[in-house]
Amino acid sequence: MVSRVIPVDTFDLVIFGGTGDLAHRKILPGLYRRFVAGQMPEDARVIGAARAELDDSKYREEVRGALREYVDAQRFNEDHVAAFLSQLHYVQIDAQGETGWKDLHALMRDGVVKAFYFSVAPSLFGDLAERLHSHSIADSASRIVVEKPFGRDLASARALNQTLAEHFDETQIYRIDHYLGKETVQNLMAVRFGNVLFEPLWNAQYVDHIQITVAETVGVAGRGSYYDKSGAMRDMVQNHLMQLLCLIAMEPPSRFDPDAVRDEKLKVIRALEPVDPTDIVRGQYEGKGKSDSYHEDVEDDESRTESFIAMKLHVSNWRWAGTPFYIRTGKRLKARQSEIAVVFKDAPHSIFGASAGRHRNILTIRLQPNEGMTLGVTIKEPGPGGMRLIDVPLDMTFADALGPDNDAVPEAYERLVMDVVRGNQTLFMRGDEVEAAWAWTDPIIEGWQGNDDRPLPYEPGTSGPEESAMLLHRANRRWREIRE
Ligand code: BG6
């Protein structure tokens, strides 16, 4: 495979919150990798903006430390780092006051792409948007990037959308869901719509059910105060799992362009039926030792926030009527494993008789780690003595299939930041999509609050509460194993 670097126009990218955790861990290392790949123009500039009293040289030193920590050792090259840092600047700014805005204005150039990354608390979005305009720093071609969480319910998401809309047009707003920047997540669309093989079978007539699993081994220690107010439903389901479900369930868009794709995703969200409470299992990890428990990690013995959730969903449209989507995600599980499994129905008639057993084709798309696809195919078990059937995997690991250049595949943040510079919104959420996702989520969360629902305890290092398996057992189905 030959990796191609498509040049982008030169830019001034301002990162509000440029000294923060996300900037250090994801945004700046992502930009550095694009720099090394040769995609960042030599005269492009990245401007960190934050409250801390720093200057360009102190900021560059701080970022050097972040790159050393968060960039793979083999990509960390002193010459590259020095050249990248020379394109970095810093402005001390007060989001809610007047300090620094004139300096920022003086730094920005005309005639280049201007992008503003709001890597700050959502409560500051309005202040930033207003000052960018009152100081004539942003114009009608500028772009802003905002992070999740985009609100914590429909009302707050609407309010945020309205605040941003006072100063920016929807075509200027890039709402990040970093799952959309993952290579394998985009592959879902390539697999579905680039092959003739799968799409004719991609419906309730042939698909028994679909499973979406996003399992994590990490707990919430260190970010308990954020997480405990969110839980798995707000933190993962409303956004990342919802996006995966949309890409799996949506109708083929007429073109791979931002509105065509987002229109189809929106239709899926709007077709989601309300969820029956008996189709939801919430869990909370609780180890034997105190240090192994969710309560300890969030420092609240009474917390009822879920760190695990499994649900059975229905997309109520012609294509999916009667085919359930089982989704689950959780912290402190057995392994880090994200995958989607499309479980096809049995062949309509078995010519081999009951003794051949029951066999099903399963298409598994591994999102991370070990990215790839496996198609379970039924064949004859070798040997004499009649026709016995076994299932074998047609297995493809992308890294093997694509060769060593697969290494050059950009990570989610680097791709998304470059898409902002390019002005391509396809992999970003539109305001109506986010609102529709909250409109579906809100009644579910309200239901738990209304009936005093408590999550079920589960041992760290397992697949979550046993009741999650029951969700599928009831219909004679089973989760695919989370493998260590
Ligand atoms: C974030 C969530 O959006 O995604 C985290 O807030 C979660 O709780 C993370 O751990 C998972 O992302 P990834 O890329 O590691 O799968």
C-alpha cells in the first residue's frame, strides 16, 4: 500500500485550552504526527491560548514534554520536534475578560484558513464565540471545533447549539465524536457501500441480530467527578455507540458528502424506539478490595451511576423491523475490545439434517485492537463418515492485509483536525443529530431517576453483570465473548 498525504491549505489553528489535558494528550501529538507525515504546511501556525502566564518559548517547552510523553518513541525525533515547535505560538487569554484578545487579533493572518478549537468547558463556548466576533478575529469563513460532552440532555444541548448559532453558521461548526475519526469506523461505510457482497443481505430478512460491544479495561479513577455525573449512557452510548449504530443501520447515502451522510444517520436516530426498561442492564464495578470499586474511584459510597450498560434496541423502519441491536459498553471489563458482529440467520432449509447442527454466518468487524474483519463460514469437517459441518473464520487483519504502510494511518484526532482545515464536515456531528440523540436518551435516564434504579454490581475483569447475558439468552442468543 502506498500511503498518500493530501496537502492542505495553510492555516492558523487556535487551541483555546492549549495547556489542557486534551491538547497535551491528543490534539498536539496528532498535529505533530501530521507534521512528520509532511501534511502540515511549513507556514501553518498553531496558537495555544489559555489563562496561564506563558510565552512562546515556555509554551514550546511544555509541549515538548507532552510530545515526549504521548508520541510513540519511534516517532519522537528531536529535529522534527524542534521544527514543529517553531510553528507554535502562545497567547495568554481570558475567555471571560478582555486580556489577550488584541494580541490574538494581531497574531492572526488574513487569507489563511482560520480554525478555533474550543478545548474548554462548554460553559465558556458562548464567551469565546462572542469575543471572537467582537474583536473581529473570526469571520464567516472561520471554523470552530467543539468537543463532547455536547450538553448533558436535550435542553442543554439545544442551549449550546443556540449559543453557537448566534455567532457561527452550522457549516462553520465541527462537533467532534472521535469515534468517527477512527480508521475502522470509517471502514464500516467502505465495507457496506464499497462491496456488492454485503448490502443485499444487510436487512431484517437475513440478519438475525447485531451486537455492538465497546469494552474497556480502564476504570474511572482520576476523572470520577466528571464521570459520576455522566455514566456510561451519557459518556459512551449517546455519542460513540450511537454513531456506530448509525453507520451500521443507515441507508446508503447518495454521495459521501457531509449532509447526505448525516441526513441518513439522523433518520436512524429518529427511528430508534423507546427502550423497554426490562431491555436495559446497568452495572457498576465492585471488586473485593476497596481500591477496586467504582464507589472508591468516584469517592461517593452512594453513587448510582452506571459504569456498564447493555441494552436491546429496535430501529423501527422497513429495513430493520424485527432485528434487534444489542449494545454494551463498560469500564473495568475483561479486555479492551470494540467490535460489531452482524449475526446472520440460519439457512432457510438444511439439506444436511439435524445431525449437522446449527450454523450461522457471523461478520465481525474489529474496531480496536487488532483491527480487521472476520467472516464465519460453514464448511465440511474433513474426514470420512458423512457430512459434519464446522464453522471456520475467513479472517483478515488490516495490518497484515495493508502491509507496513498501515503504520502511517492517522489516528482519530489527527484526521479530524485535518478535516477541519480542509473544511470537510462528513465526520462531524450536525446540531440536529446531537439533539435527536439526546431526545432518545433523556427519557431512558429519567426512567432510572424516577424509579430509584440501582446498577447491578459486577466484578472487575469480567464481562459485566450476569444479567447482561440474560438479555440475549431470553431469545436463545449469546454475546460474543470478550477475550482477554
Ligand atoms: C471518551 C470517553 O469519549 O472515550 C471515555 O469519555 C472513554 O470514558 C473513551 O474511555 C474511549 O475512547 P477510545 O478511543 O479509547 O476507545
